[in-house]
Amino acid sequence: MKYRITTRGWIVFSALGILVIALIISLFNQSEDSTSAVDQNDLVVEATETTDENETEETSSDADLVEDTSEDTTEVEETSEESTESSDDQEETTDVVEETETVDIDLSKESTILFDKNIAELDSTYFTELNEWIDLLMDNDYTITVEGHINGYPYYEDGNYGLTIAENRAQIVKDYFIDNGIKSERVIIVNMGSNKQVSNEKDFHLNRRAVIYFNEKP
């Protein structure tokens, strides 16, 4: 049997071919659109992630700035406290200096240290009185004199031996001052021997003495 395609058949066949081709093209375009949509979604996701990362970094930077500011504020407060303490110390020092300058000294003060016969040794009962002198000398720049004396009744010790005892009595008092922080040049000793008697034969022991008094302020 022989088949023959008519003109009408060709038209139908051509129409079907065109439809098939159009369908294929449509499917291909839909695939490309889907791919583009996926790519756009990926771009949107990446952009969102980048934005989040930037925001996180900015937040961290802000937090670091806040911490740095807090540390700076703490340092400023500590510096202020140190400055305040330093000012307080200076004020206290100034107060001490002012108190030292306003200390009143009784320049008429005088002490007598008695000794046993032919001895130039300090009795411990005089340590308290000598320490009072030391406290006074620590607070100013005055100098003092220590006179050494011997007894002249009922006999005179005006020979070399007696004069040596008188000087030793003054020297031992000076040594006590030096041992307790007073500079040597602030204590002047004078050997008076028996030239200045203060009692008669009845109380001649009062002549065996050392006398301490202030000098005029230089």
C-alpha cells in the first residue's frame, strides 16, 4: 500500500513541528530563569551574610571603644586620686614645717648635772633631762654650751688633775648628745675649773657639776 502525503498533511506536520520546537524553547528558557533565580538568591544570601559580618565587626569595634574609654576613665580617676594624695602629702608636709617654725624655745632654759667626787661619769637619773634637750635641739638650729666645773672647798682642785675632771665632765655630756643624733659642732664645751663656785663649804658637792644652756641663735 502506498501512502502519499497531501498538502494538508504537510501543513499539519509542519504545525506540529513548530509546536514541538516552541515547547523545547520554552522549557529551555524556564531552566535558565530558574538558574538565574538561584544565582540571585545566592547573591542575596551572600550580601546578607556580608552585612551581618560587617555589623558584627562594627559591634565588636564599638565594644572595644567602650572598653578603651572605660580604661581611660579608670586611669584618669587613678591619676586624679594620686594627684589628690600627693596634694594631701604636700599639705601635711607644709603643716609640719609650719609647726616646726612656730615652736617656741625658752632660751633661758638651764640644767645642772651633778657628779660624784673626782668622777666624770653620768648618773642615769639625768638621762630624762638630757633627752629633753635632745628633743629641743632636733626642732631648731640653736647651739648649746656645756660648762665643766670642779669643787673649790675645802680644798682647791685647780691643778692639772682638777682641770682635767672639769673638762671631762663637760665632754661626757657632749658625747651623750652626739650619740643621740646631735652634731658635734652644735655643742660647745668650756672648762671652768673652780672659777665659778655656787656653794660654800657646807654644800660643796654642788660645785661638782656640768651646766647646760642655749647660745644665741646664729
